Amino acid sequence: MRQDPAVFKTLDLPGGTLMPFASVPGERVRVVCGRVWLTEEGSLRDAFIAAGEEVSLDTRGLAVIETLSPARIQLLVSAGMSNTLRGAARRLTRWLLALWLRQYRRPVVARAACL
């Protein structure tokens, strides 16, 4: 029986936003609306993802999403992934985002205007 992925984070980002996060193989990035560019540390493959599309992450490390327009993005994990792995990925994501916000002091507060 196939299990659908679980959404563990939904992000509404204004156009031109750079958002680093922890890349975990098997997780996926889905674009609900808008258009984004995704790159992963250690991967030669970058992806341009439009509304309704998703890509699977290949490497463990840092990934960066840049929004090319206001976008709503979902980070997905397989329902079968262990809670420990998901918890570690969430903690690393929060730490990276806090580090990025401290460096650039540009909090993301706008909501995507695509619904």
C-alpha cells in the first residue's frame, strides 16, 4: 500500500526571497503557487519549479530556495520516515533559518497573493 507524503511545513514567501533549509534525501518540495528555483549542496542538478510541481531532494546538507515570484511552498516527508529524522531536520531547518535571519535581518512576513 502506497502512503501519501505528509506536509511538515508550508511557507508563504514574497518574490525574491532566499530561504536556506536542511536537505534530507527523500523529502520533497512542492510549489502550490508561484515559481521557485531550488539548488542543493553537492548536487549538479538545479530545479525551476512552478505551481503544481514538486521535486524530490537528493542530498543531505544545505538547500536553498529562491522565489521568482510570490510563492507558497510545502516541504513534504514520506509518511514512513522516522520521527527522529523529521525532528532532526526540523531543528536544523530552524537553526539555519535563524542564522540567516540574524545575518540579513530581513524577516519574512508577507503572504503569497496566489490563493
